[in-house]
Amino acid sequence: MTGTLDPDQLQTALEAVHHAGMPGLFAEVREHDQIWRGAAGFADTATGRPITTDMRHRVGSLTKTFTAAAVLQQVENGEVGLDTAIGHYLPKLVPGERGKAITVRQLISHSSGLAEYLQYAYPSFAGFPRPGKTTPDSMDANRYTRFHPTDLIAMGISAPATCAPGGTPGVYSNTNYLLLAQLLEKITGDTAEKCITRTVIEPAGLKDTELAITPEITGPHSLHYEAWFAMIDPPRDYSVYDMSFVGPAASLISTVSDLNRFYRLLLAGEIVSPASLAEMQRTVPVIAFDGKTIDYGLGLQKTTVPGRVYWGHEGSAWGSGAVAMISADGTRQMALAVNLQRWNRLDAAGMPQPHPIDAALQALIQLTLCG
């Protein structure tokens, strides 16, 4: 069956985001057997090097779907119980009553109550997630810092709980996914990166996807421009960065084509079993870093547009953003990458203000999902 994508309309909407202030962006949209790929703007604003659709990109928290899928595979193997307490597997990392109360499922769905650690690892982010109470200084200070995940986990665990285990709404926290990475290591005897590569990335045939080990991105890629709410002006490139501060919570490098392939195979039951996919699609309300409440499953976000439900994830790293979504029936999907983050200026109260990029980007995403 042939799709109904309008290439000219999609390219025009893509270019509108660039003209609104985005240095560069690229996307792949699929409907049935029709595929459209487009790019607009620059991979390097200083040289004018154009951005292209085949570039590799840091995709931030889209990593969480990959990590969740690897854990679900271990559930299928009988090695992990979704509703088993994490203290059963990692008693030293999550000791005492808390370890007995928080389940693996609650970690994957961000309903554990474990706090985010970033504001403790990065001193200038002490006021996180309130942007007006932060400065970007720690980003530069930690460009080549090699964090140990158990140190970061300890910061999140020692911080005040955000809710009771299993409470709703949950609160989004990278601490959860660093614990899941430690769980994978305990069960498989391999690093989480090797486990996810062996069980998820390679079987899916994702040739341009990897979990970052070194600070550099290999292969064709854009610079990643971070503005940190106009506190970095002009925006600075952070494409070279040690991603150990997020590890298997947000360190994935991929392409829009690989992302679409991954989510297509996932919804087709070829990454995890149909029963595991059904568990991944059981959502709870979760408060994201920006304060908005999202429908979150096990490593999957649910997005509803008129007449259609989409599954996928959004992600952000320093200077890079990405989103990938696929309709519940698998007939339409999109993956989009942008090379500027936190472009909104703050008002006197420290709240992000609307920017022309916001409306143009929302219009593009709406077009890719609804036509």
C-alpha cells in the first residue's frame, strides 16, 4: 500500500523550523511503503557545512526504550521479575526498606520515587529543574569527566524521594535507568552497553547505532549547539562530550533511519515478545523535567493525536534533540533530529518564554503525524 506523504509540504515545514532559528534539522517520515527524508540548515554554522539526513546524532532519552527492551528480554528469560523488588538484585545499591519497596517495573516507568541526580553531580545545576536557578558552568567543567554510575545512583537515592514507590504521578529520573543498567550487568555479567548492543542493537540490524563509550561521535555528524536558555550566547558546540553522566539512560548515538527501524521492529514484536510489548504499553502519569505530565509506559511514551495513538520517545542531550514516534498500527512513523537545545529565553520569574522555533517545530511534528 502506498502512502500519502507530500514531500514538498514536509520539506517546507522542515525549512520553516530552520528559518525560525534552528541551525539544522533532519527527519525521516514513513507511511506504508512510502519514505520521505529531508534536511534543512547547517551542521556547522561557522563553515556553512549543510546538515544531511544520514548523519549520526546524540538522541538522549530515546536510549531508555533500548534499555527497557533489554530488561524485558531478561524478564522473558526468567532472569528478572518485573514486580520483584530491586533490593533483591542490588541490595547494596538500594538497601533497606526502600530496596524492598521499589520494583523493577517502577524503575522502568519512573514511578519509583527516586530523585534525579544531575543537580548533585553538576553543582551549577543545584536549582534543577528550575532553569532560572541554574547556570551552564558545570557543562564545560564536566566535558571530559568520567563518572561512575554507582556514585550517581547514590546521589539520587540519598536525595529526598519524589513520591512513594508506585505512587502517581511518577517523576522522571535518570537514576531509575542507571539502576536498570546495573541490573543488566548483575544478571548478564556484561556491561549494560555490551548487553544492549548484543541483545537489542545488533539483532535489529542497526548499523549506525551505538551507546557512546568515548566523548567523540564517529562518522558524519552535526555539531550540537547548546544555548541553556540564552545563558550561552552564542550557543556553543557540545558534540564532543563524555556521556558517562547519563550512560544507558541517555547516551545513544543513532540515525533517523535506524530509529525508525528500531521502533517499527519493536511494535511488530520482533525486539521483545507481544506480551512484553503489552507491558511496555501500560502507562502511568509521569512528570517530565519541564513540568508537563506525560503518559509513560515501560520505556515508551504515549502520544495521542486526533484519531491516532503513537508510541515512541523524546530525547535531549547537550545541544542535541530527537523524537521518534510510530502509530499503534505501525503504518506511519517519524524520526526527527535537531542540533540546538534550550533555545527559549527566561522571563523575570525564570520561566522559559515562547520562541518562534516552538510553533514551527510543533507544526512540523503535527504534519508528520497527521499529514
